[in-house]
Amino acid sequence: MLKKIRLAVNNMNLQKVRFVIQLLGFILFVYGGYFAITLGTSLPIFACPYNSQAAGACYLIPLQHQLGMPTQVLLGGAAIAVILGLLGFLFWFIFLNKAWCGYVCPFGTLQDWITSLRKSMSVRFSTYTQPQFEKLSKIKYIFLAVVVVIPLLMGVGVLGNQWSASFCQMCPARIISPMFSGDFSQWTIDFSTKTALFFTTLGVIFAGLFFVGSFVKKRFFCFFCPMSALHYIFAKFSFVQLKKDGSKCTRCGDCYAVCDMQIKDIADDVQSTNILRDDCILCLKCIAACPEEDALHFDIFKLQAFKSTKVGFEKRMGIEKFKGKKDESSN
């Protein structure tokens, strides 16, 4: 029985399974409030509370508020709240690792749907050169620094309260997420202070770039997402991992061809066992596209939950059906 289950999982249509999970995740985290669902304020995805119907809040929001407390408060009793918030984030994160990006995050899902729209219109997507990729992949850490450093500077009195939640002010999620509950009020620029003017203007620009960029490039915003950077810092502590057996890899490039994040190591690196990289969203498309038996596998508690198989590859690529028709015609 267990062998049949493993066979069914390894040979499954990943695209359909992923679509269902993403759809359910989108409904839960964007419209969960309608069902009185509250999952806390430490979620490792862009579930934005600016959408009044969100089922919870992105961890970056309370993190900024907590780190922005006066230093004597932050190092005093408030430290407990910071630690509990981080533990809450880790509690959610360790069960899925960066698969939160590939399967659950509403803004990852929205980008995939925009890509599907582009495909239906037969519009070709563009890609980054490797030097561009290496430069752009560092930007997420700059945004993560904004999330952490600006609040700390507020805490020591270098910056004023107008800098509060600076990243949220320019985050496209703040503007786009409320739209799904019919609220377009965030598409505005705050002229109350120069700081607010600067950040909210960036927010409107980034929201526009989100839609345009996602139509032109796969997972456009994920390259710049500070949550993705935060994920990678704790990725090794997760129960789930992406593994590779380089001895079974032929460097055919099929995995790289389907990678929305253009991660070359997935095809070229035959030395590393842990092949998870900071831009990876753990969508598992690389495993589904790999024709080599057990060259790539997705592990849960160090047990293989989904692995590359020749049979699974042939089934997903339609080669199995082609072989069947060829055998029938030869008979």
C-alpha cells in the first residue's frame, strides 16, 4: 500500500496539484476574514492586514513595529514579544520552508496567474542574463535591511516616527491586497511629510511595476522579496529540504529550463547535496521535469516525499502516451 502511494505521488501531475493548493491558499489568506479565520501576525508570506479580510498578517509588519521601540523598552520586557514573534514565524516556516513562496503566498500565486495570462495571449517572457540575475538577487537583502535597520535607528532616536513601518509604506502588497476585498483606497500618495511622500510614492510605483514586471518575467517580484531573504536565513532549520544526487545528474538542463527563478545551480552543481538556494521558491517543478531516477528529491524529516523518476517524467511529458500509441500502431 505504501509503495503504491509513493508511486502515485512521484508520478502525479504536479501542475494540477499545485494549482489546487495555490487556489485554496489564496482564498484562505486573502478572504479568510470573511470566515472569521485568524492565523496570527507571524505568517511567513505576504498576507497583508491592509486587506481587512486577510486571515492573518505578514511577519514583517510586527517585526518592524517591535524593532522600532525605544532601545530601553526593546531590551527590557518587550524583548519577550520579539522572541515570541520570531518563534511564531519559525513555527509556521519550518513545516514548509520556502514552499510557502511556491505554494501558499498570495502574491506568488498572483504572479503565476499573470504568467498564465501571458501564455494564453502567446506573449513570450523575457529572462535575465546571469550577471543581471546575480545582481538582482541581492536586492532582496537590501529590502530586508530596510525592514530591520530603519526601525532600530528609530529605537535609538536617529529617525522619527514618520519612518514607522517604512517597508510597508512602499510594499506593493499594501496597495494590491485590499483590492481583492474591493478597497482601492491604498492607491494614494501621502503628502503629510516628506518621508511619507517618498515611501508612498515608491509604493505606487512598485505596485505598478509588480503587474508589468510579472507579465514580462516569471515571478518578477520574488527576486526582490525581503521575506524570501528572511526565509533563506532559517532554511536549514526546516523539516523539508530540496536534495540532489549529483552522481545521477547528466546536466541535461531540463530542471533549469522550467525554473521560474533561473537558478543555474539546480542543473550545474553536481557537488552539493542540499540544492536549495536563496531565490528558490520550492515549487518542485525541477523534480517533475527531471528524467533521471532519484537525481532530485524533496525530503520531509529526511524521508523522500517526492522524487524524480523516469516513469513520472514520461507521464508528465506525455511520452508514455506517445509510446502507447506507437506500440498500438506497430501491432
